[in-house]
Amino acid sequence: MTPDESFAAPSPRRRPRRGPGHYAARAGLVLLALAVLALPFYAATEYYLYQKYMSTQVDTAAVDLTSADTSSWTAKIKSLPATSAPVVLAYHDIGHNKSSYVVTPKAFEAQMAALEQAGYRSLTTDEFVDYLKGGPAPPRSVYITFDDGPNGLWVYGDRILARHHMHGTVFLITGRVDRRPYYLSWKEIGRMAGSGRWDFQDHTHDLHRRAPVDAAGHTASMLANRLWLKGEGRLETREEYEGRVTGDIRQSFADFADHGLPKPRVFAYPFSEATEKVNVPRPGPTLQDLMNRYFTATLTNDSSRPLTAGRRAASARVVQRLEVLRATRLDRLMSDIAGWTQVAPSDAAPLAHPGRWSREDGTGQHGIGALTGVRPAPSGSARYAAADYRQMSSVDWTGYQVGATIGDLGDGTNQGAVQVRGGSLEPVDVSVSQGTLLLSVKGEHVGKAKLVPSTTHQLRITVRGKTTTVQVDGTVTLHHTSRLPAADITGGIGIRVGINRSGAAWPRFTALSVKSLTGVFTGPGGTQQSVSAAHLMDPAAQWLSAPGVPAPFRISRTAIEPTGRTLSAYGAYQPGRTRGWTGYTVTGTVRRLSGPGVSGAVWVRVGSALAISVQVGRDHLNVLSGDADNQQVVGTRALTAADSHRVSVTVTDGSTVISVDGSTRMTLMAKSETGGVAYSAYRDMTRHSWPTVTDLEVTSRASS
């Protein structure tokens, strides 16, 4: 072996071949390293976005209302019907901004506490729409709305609503969502919707703005007006206007869908500018016509005639809201809610309640002293004085009779008048002078008659359906029948006095009364059905919640069960064919009374103004009187707590006898009111099961 041979370098080793797993592992390590490096940046970005789009909520202090806080309105609220059309409240923002449209958290807290203490509950949009479509008036309720979608609703309002078990509805300008810091973010909206305390409706995508509407540069609502096209020196055409508006509404719908929100059903007009304020020429669709294509109803804070939530507003598809501002005091808000609540047309002495009247003659005066002779008549050049009774709470009046005595008709040139169907599309004025009767509709004479000359005349005016009948001094009679739908000609009463020459004596009202004749809902006419032929549990039987509207009931041979995601349900058995019923007993068992806020009611005398509702809860009985839209509590009793109660009601000409579980009894006097049978159910939360009625039957008995 040579030295070179013994120390020769070894031959190089071959590296093992690397499989795909090796490279995958290395790639995974690289990605893991990158993720670790990126994690702080991702977390910082998410935190930034959370901070930007999820504001911190502020938990305001609870408010304990004292008797001093509530004394001015408690009696008014207690005197209101137990059921009536909801009052719609309009808010803008909650916070500490000094704007007149921003309610402070403390004030909003007090307002919600007052509503809760007064027994109000708030409606969701679905429940509000259900009422407008003909559903029954819910127990005392409000529909709380907020315009624009400001961030203060999340920061302050959400926890206040939660504390007082209230629900809010926000009308979004969808094109401004995420514009911070003023507007809500989509993240906040998602959290609010998920809580069940809020729902969201439409306030345009981006038309809540003003823009030029003429060559001079005057601005107005972009939604309600055709715009001035400066470059072309002209207004938009009708087609261009309609295309712009419908395009905006469709975009707002797309925004709702993109963020998982239900399609809006109600629209709030920007600036409360609606049909009567637009520059869109006629003939052709109005702005309201355009909105009706997409929404069940529209809301405004300003209306040319009273349109508080009710049957008149539902027909017009425009509902007037009670606006709440920074300066709105708690006592004023609650008093206004009372003043906007629909009541029955029944008052034996309206002249004895001057606070319920509003002057409508432009004199700036208050009270009715000038129309009753208690105070001096208008001075100076004034020759006319007018006042309306319960202007905001009588919009749905129909089926009533007015009695009036007008005196001091001394010289033949002065006159006094009663208006009925006030605020409707056809108000009717009945005017008398010393020797003449005039009947006018919308200011045009439709009837005239001679009277035996006298300084005093007595009027009886009957408002029933579409017909107005006038009788003077028990002899002279005139009639007028409208061609308009019944819902367009409902309304209350007003009084007017006037002179035709300066220095003439002013006439005065010495007596006035109004009383109900029929219920709001009696159903369509038809052949009368006998009590003995009635089968209430027949699945094919007709149960209606409003004229032409089937009741939301599932009916079997053994039970009637309400359906739907609402808080109240009502149905009358063949109301058009049972209005003459008397001399009968209806029995049934109300079941599934699962909690204190759940109750069911058996009705009798349905179709009369004094229908009786026998409402049983788990441990109490409430008996109410009135039609489905307006009821008063007339009696209460405690019951042994149970999840079901057997109800029996016997109807005769002279009385209504009520029995629950065979022991609790109550007897109400009657004045021969006739009518059929209904069932209604109530629950305080939609997660509670509906109460049902089983074995409901009616049997005939001799009337006495």
C-alpha cells in the first residue's frame, strides 16, 4: 500500500431523496411563522374596526317616578279605554347634543318609565301592521319610532328600552349607515336586531336631503319633488322623477337584504313632506301612490287632517305621529298621548269639558266660552268662532248621534252650526238661523229647508255608515249619503257660531250631547242566522277580524287556536249574520293561561256599541264593554290560579250574566243591545303560547 493509497479521501455520500411531505412541512412552518407575525396586526385591525363600528354602551341611571311626577296625567291615563288604536311616537336621537331634536338619556329614561308605569306596551312593526290591516286594537299600546338611525340609539337607548321592556323601530337612511360618529353601523344594527328589542324600517337610501327645485335655487326634499337640472335648464320629467325615487327605494331594499334584515314594511317621510307638498304635476301617480307600491303604510309628523293611527289612517295609508323633542316635558307627553288615544263617541255633556276642545277659527283664542255665551264673543271685525271636540281622538267616530240646542238666534242674520265627520274627506255642516236649515258638505250646500222662525232650535244629527240624517225641532228632516268609502268619512264633532253684520247678537250653544249608536265593526250584511243553527267550532265557519278579513284562527272540532307572531288576536263569528242575536248562552273553556300576561276572552253582543268581553287570565277576571276597537273595564274579580277557566255568559234583553268556573259570578245591566259572539286572545310576549278556547258553543234560551 502506498501512502497515497492509505490516506485517500472517501467518496462523497448521496443525499436521500426528499418527498412531498418535507416541502409541505416547511411550507406549513413558513405560514405559521407568518401567521404569528401577522396576528398582532390582525388583532389590532379588528380592534380598530370594533372600536370604530361598535360604540361602547352607556348604562344610564334608573328613574323612580314620584306622585309629583305623575299627578298631572295619571287620572287622564286611567280614564282611557283599555283597548284602543296605538299612539305612534316619533323620536330622532338620544344623547347630550343641544339640538332640539335630541332627547337626553335622562328624559328618555323617564318617558319609558312613565309608559311602563301607566301600563303601556310597545308594538313591533309586524304587530302595528297587523292592526292597520284590520286586526283588533291591542291593549294600551304605543309604537315607538326613531328616524334616521343615529348612534345614540345604540349607546343610550338600547339599555333603557331593555330596562323597561319596550321595543323600538328605527327608520334607516341606509346610505348613511357606517358614517361615523353620528350614524349607527351595520354591526350595531345587527346586534340591535338580534336582541329582539328593535326592528328596522325605511327612510330612503339617500333621498333625505334638500336640493334645488327651480332656477332660482330654492331647495326642497329630494324625495318629494322633481329636481332642477341646472345643466339642462329644466325640471326632471315625471318619468325621470319616478325612476329616481323607485331606484332609491330598491337600493334601500338591497341594503336591508345584504345585511340580513327583513324587507321593510313601513316608510317614514323625510322632513314629513308627503303628497300635498310636492311639485309633481297631476294627473298621474302621487308620491303616496309610489310609496303604496312598496309599503303597507307611511308615517308623517305633519298632516293636513288628523290621521292618528286608526281605521281612517289605515285607509289613507298615512299615519300621523306624535313628535317628541328635547323640550317635550314628561307631563305634556303623557297628556298628549291621552289626547291622541281614540275614544268612543259618548259624552252626555261635552260643553262641560272645555279642555277637550280646540279653537279652529284663527282667532288665537282658547276655550269655548265665546260659543256658549259664558265669555264675551269675539271682538273687533271677527264674525266667526269655531271649536272642535277631541280633534285627535275622534278620527274614527261613526255610528253616533249628536243632540244640540242653539239659542239667541234673534235677528235672523246670525247662525249656529254643528259639524259632524270632522276632519274627514267629507265633513258635514248643519247650520240653523232663525228660520232656515242648511246642510253642507265640504262647504257646498246639499240641502235646505224652512224652519218655523224661532230664537232657539234643537238639532238631532245621526251619523250612521255613509248617511247623515238631520232633524230640527222634531219635524224637519234632511239626509245626505256619501259615495266615498266609509273609512274616508269618519270623524268627530265641532260647533260654530257666526254673524253676518257687525254689532249683531252672537248665538250660543246651551246644550250638546253625543252618544254611540253602533260598534265600529259589525261585518257585512246577509241573511240572519238563528242561534240554534250556529256551530262555533265548525272549521268551515266564518270568523272575521275585520270586514272581509279572516280571523287568524286555526279551528278544529274541539278548539280555536290563534296563529301568527303578534300579541293579540280577535275574531267574530259571522258578524254580519248575528247582529240581531239575543236570548242565548255561550260557554267555553279558555286554556293555556301560562303566565300573568296571557289571557283569553269570550265576547257577547258583538256588533253593538256595548259589546261585552269576558277576559280571563291565570288568576283574574276582567269584564270590558265596548267594540273591538275601544273598550272600558267595567268589572274585575280574582280567580283561583289555574291554567284554564270555564266561562259561561248568558245574554238577555235586560242583562248579561257571567259565570267563571261555576262560582265567580257577575251581572251587568243591559239596554236590549243585540249581537253575536267573538273570541280574542292576548299575550305579553310572542314566545308565550297562544291561549285557546275549547268546547265553545252557543245555545238558545228565552229572552227576557
